[in-house]
Amino acid sequence: MKRFFYCLFLVIAFFALNVHAQNQKAADFYNRGLDLQNAGNLDAALAEYEKAIAEYPKYADAYNNRANIKYSRGDIEGALAEYTRILQIDPKYSIGYYNRGVMYLEKQDFDAAINDFTKTIEAIPQYAMAYNNRGNARKSKKDFEGAMADYSKAIELFPKIFEGYYNRGILKQEQNDIQGSILDFSQAIKIRPDYVEAIAARAYSYKLKKDFASAILNYNNAIKLNPNESTYYLYRALCQMERGNKDSALEDFKKASELNPTDPTPYISLAMIYSENKQNDLAIENFSKVIELKPTETFAYMNRAILFEEKKEFAKASADYTKTIEIDPANAQAYARRGLIELKQNRRAEARKDLEKAIQLDPNLKKDYEAFLIEAKKTK
């Protein structure tokens, strides 16, 4: 939900004009490459760009388009090398600085990205996307004031830059300017109605504002646009819980777990709902899934142990309390509840030791467990 938006400057819509006078043959290769790239035949396009570069080694646009194809295929290092080569050929090729800045953003080299976007801005002062992307780099370096200024400048230069509104909205959201974030997300959505990330981000702002009805409405719209994003169902479920719609929440948590089965979060919520509904077997099943995904989650061990106690499966409950203590030796409740099980089993020495440890760790437990400790100290 909080990812940045930026784009490459693609030189695929313009046919070679300035190269004609220097090398018509290179221009012909380049133009064929453009046609092929626009048609989606990238391998053939690359071959034509390589012919153009072989014919005219200083052909910056050909390098740029070749780099863009490499980037589109996930070859960040290859694209970065191409853009650097362009700038060695022509240090005034501002598009190269911009696109290389995008590569540095991808690599999280934010200082280098800021430097390249600044050079782009110096060459093209009206280029709104360069400000937007420099804002992303500055935000990543926690220069929030600089990032805010860059996003605002991008919007000033190009009022229809939905990415700028979205990125500024995220920054406002993180700085707790919730109403300001909603206004920015709304403007982004007005410009681009299918902007699902902005719709989901606005939903989250409404959730933070505790306007759960508006949040649910926005998550509904986000799900229509992208029904396979698990977090939309997860957050909608949390909003449904806040409104007391437990059944609707249950279905959303299930859907979230189906879409992202490696995320323990929805399983925790499912387990808690089933536990409240006295569906202990289903609750145990879901707490077990949480433990499988996150073996150090003491909350799951503790709650599963309580459910095992209710089922009178004391050995399993005791094992879960023991595991909790292994992970968190300061967990007083785990010692106390294990001590009660030991007391029921007439294992008084172990019970006494656990209950004393629980009270030592948390003296507030004395009022609840002192009577049991007295019983454990009795000899029979």
C-alpha cells in the first residue's frame, strides 16, 4: 500500500531525426527497433538497436531504449550500465540522468538517485516526475520536509500527476495528517479512477480516522479492482470487527488467509473469533497454523494452551506453556497457569516452584494465585 510510484522516460514514441544527417543506416536500424518494441517484439528490437549502435556508437537514444528493455525484464544492473554508458557518451543527455536515477531508486542508493534527479531538474526544470521521484528518494532518507516540497512542486508543475498526490498522501498519512492524506488520495483517484493503490490507501486513512463505514466502502472498491490482494480483505475484516460485523469479518479473514497462506495475521484473527464462538477445535487449528508460520509467537502458544485446558488436554496445555517460557522466560502467566496444571496433577513441588516464579516475575499476580501457592506448599 505504501510503495512509491515512478516511471522511466521512454524514448520509444519518437523516430530518429537528429541522427539522419550523421548516419542514415543507423537511423533505419533504430526506427525498425522502435516499430518492433512498440509491437512487443523485444528480442528483435534489441537486435536492431545493437545494429544501430554498431553503426553509430554514440547513438544515445538507442542505448536508452536498449536499457529500458533490460529494465522491463528485471535486469537492473544491465540497465544501470547502459544509462551510465549513455552519460559517458553525452553528459548532457538529461533523460539518461532521470532513468539512471530510477535505477538507483530500485537499488535503494538514494544519494545517487537524488543526485541524478537533481541533474535532470537542472536540465529540465519543468519535469514534474523528476521532482516526484526525488521526493521518493528524500522520503527514503527520512528527509520528510524535502520530500513534501518535491511532491508539492511536482503537483504545481503538473496538476494531473496522480503519482505525486498519492506519494504526498502517503507521507501525510505517516505524519498523522489523516485528513490531508484523504484529500490527496481523493485527488489522485479523481485523476485516475481505477488507481487501486490510492483507493486502498484512502481506505486505510479512513480506518485510522475510525470512519469504518467509509473505510469498508473504499476497500469494497479496491477489491473490485484487484480481488487478489489479501491485505484489502484483511483490513476490511478489521473494520467489520470494529462495526460488530463478526460474520462478515470471518469471511474476509478466511479470504485473506487463502490469498496469502504464509501470513499469520489472518489466522490469529480467525482463531480469536472461533475461540469467542466456543468453536475450540477450529480455534486450536488456527493457532496451530500461526505457530507453524511463526514458531516464536507466544500469543498463539498461550491461547492454544488455554483452549487445551478447556478440553482437559492438560499435557498439551502444559507443553504449550513450557514452550512459551522457553521463548519468553519472563512470561509470568505461563508459569502461573502451568503451575495450576501441576497442582491439579498433585505435582506440588513443581507447582510451588512455578507459582513462586510467576509471583516473583509479576507481584500483581499474588492476589490471584496466592491461595494456590499455599495449597501447593501443603504436604500430603
